[in-house]
Amino acid sequence: MITLSTKATSEEIKLISEHFHGYIKVVVDIEKKILCAGADRHVDEEQELLKSGSKQSNLCGGGMDIETGEIDYNSMINLRPNQNNPSRDILSIDIRKKFDDIVIKILRSNLKVIK
């Protein structure tokens, strides 16, 4: 499990994608523009970011398939009715956009190196 704020190297991407054979679970802090990736469960990544000062309300979970570059927004940590998100998916288009921008900048922009 690693926390990144800048573009991941191809070695980092390979390392964090090995556990799920080409899929990377991520938790993104949409305000700090950082992500934690490579754990078995989103909650472990969430806890790592909380320990380093992130606010719960700014954390969103999802993942990315490294073969297709497809990003998903499904995680139990997203289930927050008190923040108008009564689903495991990120429902807000604005939050999805922020999530995508961070995942693309840090992870997906380097995918061509590992294919």
C-alpha cells in the first residue's frame, strides 16, 4: 500500500496491481489531491489517509483496471447518506470528476509504460 501525490512510476503501478491481477483499489482525498492504493480493502487505504490528516468527508473509494484504464467508483466507504450519497457508488458528477482527475494524473497517465 502506498500513498501518492505525483505520477506513479511503472514499477509502483506494477506493485500495487499485482494483488488483484491488473486491478488497483484506490481511495482518493479529493481536496488534498492524493491517493492511497494497493491494499486488499478500501477501508485500509482510508485509514492510512485519515492517519495522515485527511478528512473523512473528502475521501472516496473506487478502482482502476490497468489493462483498459477504466475507472470505477464502487466502495463501501462511499456509502454516506449524511453526505447525500446513499450508495456504494459516487453519485455526484462533480466528485466523480475530481476523483477521475486525480486517478488519471497519478495512475492512468503512465499506463502505456506497463502494457
